[in-house]
Amino acid sequence: MKIQDLLFVLVFILVFWQRNAKLAAIIGLFCLVLAAFLFKIWIFFTAERLVAYSAAFFLYSIIKQIYENRY
């Protein structure tokens, strides 16, 4: 595991612990913006990881919102 993976796990655990879907979506958008910048300067490996991390945050946000609306 790289440092960026450990940082992602730490941030994801903190967001999961707070149970905040809006914060997860905001962090997902931030990851996408940062990934776009990294793609522009040809740092592909980290940018690809950031896109995957943003997908994880968006997925958590969607699942959390669906769960809150159902129950």
C-alpha cells in the first residue's frame, strides 16, 4: 500500500464514522478535480487512483442517501 491509499482509508473511515453523505460527495468532487489536474500534467497513476477514490465516496454517499430515505 502506498501513502495515498492509507490516506484514502483514513479519510473514508472518518467520513463513514461521521455518517455524512454530503461530506462524502464533496470529497468525491474534490478528488475528481484534483485528478483532472493530475491528468493534465501527465501523472496518470495517481490520477487513476483518485478517480477510483471518488467513485468510492460517491457510492457511499448514494447508498447512505438511499438508506436514509427508506428508513
